[in-house]
Amino acid sequence: MTSFQSVLFLCVANSARSQMAECLARDLFDDSITVQSAGSKPSHVNPFAIAAVGEIGLFMGGHASKNINDIDPTGIDLVITLCAEEVCPVFYSKAKHLHWPLQDPDRKNENLSDAERLAHFCVTRDEIKSRLIILSSDTLLEPKTVK
């Protein structure tokens, strides 16, 4: 088993998947683990991502989209990319890399109600949370009590 002290979640816009992953990991992992997220083309934190984590009692206030170029590669032990249909950003470092191909929950091209949009974000949130719980059990990352 391997221990990680820092985790970076990457997607393209750093607006939904990687933001939710950062929020969930901060909640699930011990405070000694550094958790960050970034994107190759950062935009803004999607309000549906904020609402999806809010439904389970988490708060993403203060989160902002960050550029991958602003992350110091020497301080990262694990990089997790969360892209499916897009080209995932490349992060050059000696860190271990995992790829979680999750579809973008923001279905911009579909005519959906806000409730339907939020449902897509909640499915993605739950998938990320499940993977984080598995990651913590497969490594020496100490999870907080699972909520």
C-alpha cells in the first residue's frame, strides 16, 4: 500500500468534477492530506456542483477555478484526472497518476430542467465519493468518519 500526502484533481474547466472531488476529499480525508484541484482551461465553479455537495452538507464557498500552470508539480504525490469525453489535461510530475473517466455532469446541449441538471451532478458527486472511499481503503490515506 502507498501513502499519499497530497492529491491533485484535474479536469478541463475546474468547474464541476474536480471541484466536487476536492470538496469531497477534504471532507473524507484526514486534515494532514493536502487536496487541490485545477484545470487546463479554468472557468468558474458551476452552481450545480455547489448545490450537489450542499445537498450532503458540504460547503464550497471560497472555491475558485484554478489553472494547472499555477500548481507546483514537486508538491504533488497523486494526480487524478476526471475527464471522459474531453482531452484530459496533462500534468508533468513524478506523481502517481490515476484516471477516473467521468462524464461531464453539465449537459449544456440538453434541454433539461434545473432539477434534472442537478440530478446529473448528484450522480457524479456520488460516483466521486465512492471512488474516494475506495482510494482511502486501498492506501494509507486515513479517511475521516464516512458521512
